[in-house]
Amino acid sequence: MGQVLTKGGNAPLPTTDVRVEIASSSSLDIAAILVTAAGKVRTDNDFVFFNQPTGPGVRLLPPSALEFTLAAVPPDIDKVVITGS
């Protein structure tokens, strides 16, 4: 089941295993940034991108998808920011 979100949108997740695919008319490099409640990353391992395709509970699936195992995301992570550039 898929859901389209607008910029800044959010939605509840009915499962702990999630795949996010980003569609764009132009080429994108996508990344995930794991941040604490203070809005900070803990270490470089909290950045998931083309040169570091895995992190705690997150895996990059090139060219345009991220796979999340939410049970494996550390408890001190408050949110995961998904970016495209």
C-alpha cells in the first residue's frame, strides 16, 4: 500500500518495516539523517547516503529508496529526516 505525502507531510505508520521511495523527474541523491530530540546527530553513523548506505535501522536502496527497520533504530533517535538533492 502506498501513500503520497506533500512537502512537510507526515502520516502514522501501521508497521515497523517501512520502505520509502522518492520519485522525481530529475536525478536525485537521497539520504536519511537520524536525529535526537535535540535535533542533533550522535555520530557519523547517523548519516545514510550513497557513500555510507547503511545505518542503525536504515538502508539505502539505490537509486531512490530507503528501507527502515524501526525496531532497530536506537531509542534515543527522535526522528529520521529524509532528504533529496
